[in-house]
Amino acid sequence: MAIRNRREKWLLRAASVPMALLALSCIYPVFFTVNNALKTNNGYILDRFGVVDAPSLENFFAAWTRSRLGEYLLNSVTVTAGAVALLLLTSSMAGFALAMLRFPYRRALFIVILASLMIPVQVVLVPFYRTMLALDLINTRIGLIIAYTAFFLPFCVYLMTAFYSRLPRELVEAARMDGASLLQIWWNVMLPMGKPALLTLGILNTLYCWNDVLISLLVLQKERTVMVGIAALRGEYTTNVPLLCAGIALAAAPIIAIYIFFQRQIVDGIAVGAVKG
């Protein structure tokens, strides 16, 4: 037993080295961004990787006003909230139907949804843009909400189907015997029981929608979102790196706070999709 305990201790110590390096590779970019955001442009040029000796918040105020981050932040909040709400509504209904109901071609439909996860976004950008033009949804927030819903819905349906498949089917049968309709079963039974998966999907979709640049750049070409607006801080020939770092820090701060606060729910929710119902 003593030899076994020693081996386990050495294995844990050996595994801690690459894990520490991985954690450092994730933490250092955040430190580098915040550290340089507190420098002046001259201070950055003289010492790019040194710790700031006279921190200043001037770059944060300049980034907020120069790149119109306040207006872009409102766009991001509106679009993200609308897309997440629509994704949760549609995916919970679809997951309930695919997991609990029996109808023709149910499995074939689920396979098609899974197959759509393998299609890269870049492959469908041209037909996607032409469709948005034909529907007159370019430069509209509702157009970006629909676009996010279309691109992120397959994963949400898969996760909700996997979660609902773990629940006993007798719940639906008992509710039907009591005279409840399918809509009442979904609202009063399945939706409350699916709160853990829905919370996880809400967090993940918030991360995806907030950090997206490609789809937002195609749809909102005038009223941009905050991540696209950060590009306005880059110069044509030279870039004020501390100013750019300040804008990146302001744009990423809300989403980092959400991730830190809900990190346990994110890990638990990802594990839901790995369980076979």
C-alpha cells in the first residue's frame, strides 16, 4: 500500500507540471492584456512585457468613447439576450419531441441534426448571406438573432435530447392519463425538469453569441456589436496597442465574469451531452 501511495503521489506531481503550464498559457494572455491596457503608448513601446509601474485608466476611458463601445454594448446585449431566449425555447421543445414522443422519421431527423454539426460555418456563408439579403434582414438586430439561432440550434437540440432521454417516459404517460396536452406536459413537467441543461445552454450560447465576430460582421454592417467594434481601435498603419488592449478588456470583462460565476454549471452541462439516454 505504501508503494502504491508513493506511485500515486509521483503521478500526481508529474501531471501537475503540464496542467500548470496549461493554466499559465490561459492566464498569461489575460494578464498581458490588462497590464498593457494600464500603460501609455510610450511605456508599451519601451517595455512591452514588463509590469506597469505607473498604471493609468486613461486608455479605458478613451476606448469607451472613441470606439462607441457603449452603443455597441447595447447591441450585443440585445442580440445575445434575444438569441439565447429563442434558442432555449426552440431547443427545449425539439428535445422534448425527439426524446419523449414517437412519430415517423424521428431518428432520421435526429441524425440530420447531428450531421449539421459537422458542417463548418464558412462553407455556408455565401448562401447564408444571399438568403439574408433576400429576406431584407441585413443591418437588423432581428436578422442577427435569427442567424445565431440557426447556427447554434443543432447543438442545443442535441444536448436537450440527450438530457430528456435520461428521464423516465412514464412521466409523459402519467400526464397524458391526467388529461394534459403536449404543450401542458412540456410547460409543466419537462421544462422545470430540464432547468440544469437549459441553464448550461444559456451560459454557453451567451459565450458564443457575445464572442462572435464573423456572423455579426456579415449581418450588422452599420450597427456593430462590441467585439466587431473593437476593430475600430486599430489604425491603418500603426496601432495604439494599450488602447486596443483596453477595449478588449472592456469587451471581455462581462463574459469572463459570467464564465467564472457559472463554471461549475458549464462543466456539468457539457457532461450531459456525453451521457447516452
